[in-house]
Amino acid sequence: MKNSFIKDIAFYVPDEILTNDDLSKMMDTSDEWIKTRTGIEKRHTTGDTNMGPADLAVKASDQLLDKIGIDKSEIDFVVFATSTPDYYVPGSGALFQEKMGLENIGVLDIRQGCSGFTYALSVADKFIKTETYKNILVIGAEVQTTQLDYDDEGRGTAVLFGDGAAACLVAPTDEKRGILSAHLHSDGKYIDDLSSLYPSSKYKDIINEENIQKRQHHIYMNGREVFKHAVRRFKEVILEGLESNGLNVNDIDMVIPHQANFRITETVQKHLGVDQDKVFSNIHNYGNTTAASIGIALTEALDQKKIKKGDIVVLASFGAGFQWGSVVIKW
Ligand code: ACO
């Protein structure tokens, strides 16, 4: 059986920036409140460009293919993770395929919120290890800022999220390296603690004045409940991944957690008992880009030479569902 590895990774964020000060002109918030509670200083937004996740994903993928030096005709499968799809039906994968000009290959959409990237990598890993495909493009792409409630009532969530996309190529290798394991979990009990109810096929007449007034088409989050579960599950699933490979926390060279909130990342780092420089954070520049955040963080960690060949890298996610996961990689 072949091993699967991440050949390379790239990301794209739209040019327009929304700072905390910009937000404080739109709602009752402040740079100080946002920075202290979340670590976020700014986030990128598609603004008025009408760019969707598929557009951002094309930009990231073009960069990736240039970096690796392969032609798009060599891509034989796409796994596209987003929680903010361009269309309700079909998923963004099909639109991405059309925009990239990828000929009739299979595309699979993943809708696991902030855990989208770990789930997507896990799927790609299995297709490589079963020798089904050779070059799988794994995407995490998100446009959150068009859906947020930028006024006082929405301030609990609007300050958190940003837009962006990451793309990586997962391919086979004969070397003893690559994706060692993936562990995925879900607990649907907490679905109402972090969700966006509409659009939904459940009810008739959902788009009416009353529902719009109730703002149920915007994301709802019970921040404290999310925080509590996130710190527990991140640690648990990282340890689960390590143990399944006969490793322990001392073997970790780098953890790339989903960038939910700097305080979550900091708490996980302390609970794991690893050095601060072994848990990567770039949330101050991008906010929470949901399915894209791990890919953006991994790209920056590589660019900053914080990961070298042979390192043990743990990707870890937690988000809506609640759903969480880890992917352990020998780089
Ligand atoms: N600006 C100023 N004040 C605000 C804002 C804001 N943007 N948002 C809420 N407040 C106010 C509240 O109204 C409340 O005021 P009150 O005391 O007068 O009622 C006060 O601040 C405290 O509100 P809390 O919600 O209790 O604030 P908390 O300390 O819990 O911080 C936060 C909120 C940052 C969301 C926190 O709960 C948290 O970190 N949760 C984790 C969830 C998370 O990070 N999710 C990211 C997305 S999901 C994911 O990726 C896993």
C-alpha cells in the first residue's frame, strides 16, 4: 500500500480588509474587546466583489499548481470543503471544477463546518491509499462575510469570521512519511449551539418577514458552550491521533489547530503541555475562516520554515455539529 502525503499547499484571501476599528463603526464593539476575547485584529472580506468560495478556491489552486509545477490535467479528483457554498444545490465542487477547467473528474463536497479540512484530508488519504486516485486536490474555502449580521444583534459572531481559501495536493509516496492517521468525530446533540438554520428544506414559507426579523438566516453561536467543548475535544482528538501511532505529546513538532479563537488555541496548548511555539496561530490576521483556516495556517507555518521534512505535524479541528477531528502527519 502506498502512503499519502501533502505534496504542497497554497492559500488565497481577498484583498479587502476589515479591521476591528472598521467593525466598531458598524456595531457596538471595540478593538480592545475583540482582541482580548479572540486575538483577532483583522479579517479579509470579498466585500462587493461577488466572489464565492469556488472563486477563492480557483485563486488558491492556481497558485498551488504553479508552485508544484504540474498541469491541471493531472488532477484526478477534488474534495471541496465549505460551510458557505456558492449554491444551495449543487455543492461548490462542481462550480469550482467548471471554473478551473477540470475535465469530468469526480468532485466531492464536504460540509463539516470548521472540521471540513480534516474530514476532506481524511477522504483524500483513503482514496490515495486504496490507489483509486493519484493527484487529489483538497480545498477548504469559505465566504462568511456576506452572511454575517453586521449590527449590534450580530456582534457576538460577526467579529469572528473572515473569508479565504486553501488548496493542497494529496498524492502517493513510497517514502515512510505522509498522513499517518485521521480520527473523525461528531456529536449532533449540540447542533443548536452553533448553526445557521436557513435556507432549509424543512419548512414551507421559510423566507418570510417574520423569520427574517428573527435573524435565523444568520449564524447562531452559544459561545461559552462552544468554548467549553472545543478545548476538551481538541485535546482529546490530538491525543487519540498520537496514541494510535505510538506517539505522545513530546513527539509533536507542530500542531496546526483550526483557528477558532486565540484563547481556545492557548488553552489547548496549555492543556497539552507543549511549548507555545509548537502550536501555530495566525488568527490575528484572518479571523476564523472555518474550513479554510487549517490550510491557511499550514501554508504560513511552512512558509515561515516552522515545519521541516520528518516532523510530526498534527492538524486538529472542532466546529459546528459539534464535529471534530485530527490528522497526524509525518512531514
Ligand atoms: N463586542 C463587544 N461586546 C460583545 C461582543 C462584541 N463583539 N459580543 C458580545 N459582547 C458582549 C455580550 O453582549 C456580553 O455583554 P453583557 O455582559 O452585557 O451581557 C459580554 O460581551 C460577554 O458576552 P459573552 O458571550 O459571555 O462573552 P465571552 O466572554 O463568552 O466571549 C466569545 C465571547 C469570544 C465568542 C467566547 O464565548 C468564545 O471564545 N467562544 C468560543 C467560540 C468561538 O470562538 N467560536 C468560533 C467559531 S466556532 C468554531 O470555530 C469552533
